[in-house]
Amino acid sequence: WQPWALVNAAGFVRVDEAKREPRHWRENVAGPAVLAAACARHGVRLLGFSSDLVFDGESTRPYVEGDAPRPLSAYGRSKLEAERQMLALAPDALVVRTAAFFGPWDRQNFVTLALDALRRGEAVVAPSDQWVSPTYVPDLARHALDLLLDREDGIWHLTNGTALTWHELALQLAAAARLDAGSLRAVPRSAMTGRAPRPANSALTSSRGVLMPTLDAAIDRFARHWLR
């Protein structure tokens, strides 16, 4: 095939299960390391993805690429180690940190599950004290590939920009999808039992360049697809 680049979109993404599932290290660290070594050996560019959960949430502003990571969970530790391994083995690798992603084809993300539940009139709970930067997957794919084509390397933050809580995100999406949000309930993140620790603030921005469309535009496009 003689590829000029490799995109690794694989990974163990079940944050709450990572601590008790050894497989998460294989998929999130060992796999990217193997790919990075192979790419370096063959002169192939590598694009890999990381997470906002490499940060501890102590910042009062959105995180930029140069901020020091300090993950709180097993999942976050695996993503940070993957970053280090990829860039050590393939120094020209492109590592994109992203967050809270949602898209029109994934039925298991928070956004789709919340809207489906609201449409059925079921109760939905969402943290009102956990700040994130939601990311629309079609925008993420387009702009990550643009960076790869431009031969960018190192760590980049790609999100749709706006920092808000999961509860605020659900409210905005319900309005865009013309749904009654009466069964949506705001709770503290401490009430979400059985979950791995999450940072209070893992919002991302970029010191290298803000490239993505606005979150309002992303929500509008997602809602139009969801309403079909």
C-alpha cells in the first residue's frame, strides 16, 4: 500500500472500567507504541488521539498544550503514557487531545443517549459542576486530517471551543432538538456513583491555533441530523 501516514483512532474508551480492566493499557499504550515504532522505521507519519482527562482539573481556565498533565484516573494515566511513547518513538507524530466528543453515527455518546431519553420522557441526570469542551466528531476528523496534511507534529488541542458543564450541554442540545428538558436534572459530579474520578475542569483550548467551528454551529448540525 505504501502509506504516507497512519491514523490510529482505536483505543479503550470506557473510563470507568479502565482501572479494573488490564486490557485498557494494551489498547491505549502498547498499541500506539507499536504503531509509533513501525511508523518511525518506515518513514510514515502518525496521527494519534489523546484526552482532556490527562489533566487534574485544578486550573481555573481552559488548558493549553503546554500545561503540565496530571491525570486523576487509570484511563487518564494510560492516555498520558501513550502521548509520551508516541512522541518518544516517532518524534514527528501528531497527537491530538480532544474531549467530550459526540457525533451523528455514534449511538453511545452522552449527547445521543441523553436526547433519546428525553424524547422518551425519561429522566436524565448530568453533572452541573464538571466543565468540558465538547467536540463534534466530523469537525474533529476534518481538522485533525488538515493538520496531518500540513505536516504538523507534537500535541494539539482540538475541540469546538466552548467550555460548559454537561448539564448546560444537555440543555443546549435539547433546545436545538426541540425537546422538553423538564426531565433533565442537574447533579454534582459526586452524585454520579461508581465512576472513576473526573477533573472539575478539563476544558481545552489551544495556544497553537484555534481551528474548529463554534460549538453552536456544531450543535445545530448535530440536531438537524438527529431530527431526520
